[in-house]
Amino acid sequence: MAYCPIFSLYLHRLISIESMKYDLYQSPHSIGTDNPEYHARPVNENPVNFEKLVGLITDRCNLSPGEVLNMFATLEDVMVEQLSGGSSVQIKGLGTFQVSLSTPKLTKRRAPRHGIEVKKVNFRTEENLKKRINKKASFKRDTSVLHSRKVTVEDLVTKILPLYYQKERFLTRKKLQEFAQLNESTASARIRELIKRRMIENVSGNSRSPLYVLCEN
């Protein structure tokens, strides 16, 4: 089998020679304040799924699609074995994978008999990867997308929520996100501000699955 340095090479190969499109959004912590702040987010127009990734790698080295698939499957098996044993896994040129754990509520410093499980797999990129991406990337603002930052709390109160509650009884973050075409963080921030202003309230009795209605005042 011919050698192909796939895992240290494929990411920077995937970065298009075209400019990376981005848009500006108001930072959630500054919403409702007199000093708005904004940050850039990439506009992800062409996500690379696994099938496309395999094709791109196949085009760049002397391996067949089946061999590339087998390499990915082998990598997955090895990572599962090592991470499940508590080891971190480094892929040179990309970064390091490591698990974090969740535990049941403990009142004494004593190892629980059960309840410990893997909470998530964390990935820490290598600094050189970010440098290589920055060196290759150029940036262009995309003015064609709908900006979350244009939807203010006042817009919600005077325009959007009256229309929403004509058809729906309860409001959720997800429904607000879809109805007003906001990103998740902006929708959450708008809901917090509406609660702070006592314009909506949670009537579900459950903070994890809130259902919001307009306050009577």
C-alpha cells in the first residue's frame, strides 16, 4: 500500500482557494446594553460530509476509496480503544482527543459503584494548525444572509411575538429560533432579555423544558 500522510494533510487541503465568507453578529452579552459588540462567524455554505471527504482524499493520494474508508474505520477503532482506557490520542498536525467524565451527585469522597460515564470527547487543536489555516485563508463578508443582529428585542415585542402568538400557544427557544430566523445563541439571549423585562414567563414549571407565554401586564 502506498504511503499517504492523510491525517496531517487533509484539513488544509480542504480549505478552498476562495475567500471564507462571514457575517457579523451581536455578541449575546451585549444585547440590551447601550454598548453593542459584534463578532464574525463563518457562513458555512458547502459543508464537507464524510463521502465527500473520502473522495477529496482519494483524489490527492495513491489510495482507493476502499482503502481510505478502511483507514478511517481503523482509526476509529483505535481511538475508541485508547480513549475508553483513559488515554489521550494525538494526531500530529491536527490536535489531541481526550475524554471528560460525568459523575452522579456525591456527598462523600468515595468512589461511586455506578453512574460514571463519558460526558464528551474534547478536541484541542494544535497551534500550528490554526497558523496554517490563517496563512491560507482570506475573508469576505457575505451581505446576502439574514442577520440575527437585525432582530432586536423591540422587534420581537412589537412585530414578531404578536404574529407568533396568533398561531402558537407557547414559545420555546427552538421555535423562536425558527420563526424569527435567529441563531441559537441569539435566540437564547433574546429570551433572557424578554424574561428580564417581564414580557414573557415560563409556565411549564420546569426550567429544563420551559414554555413561555406573554405576561399579562
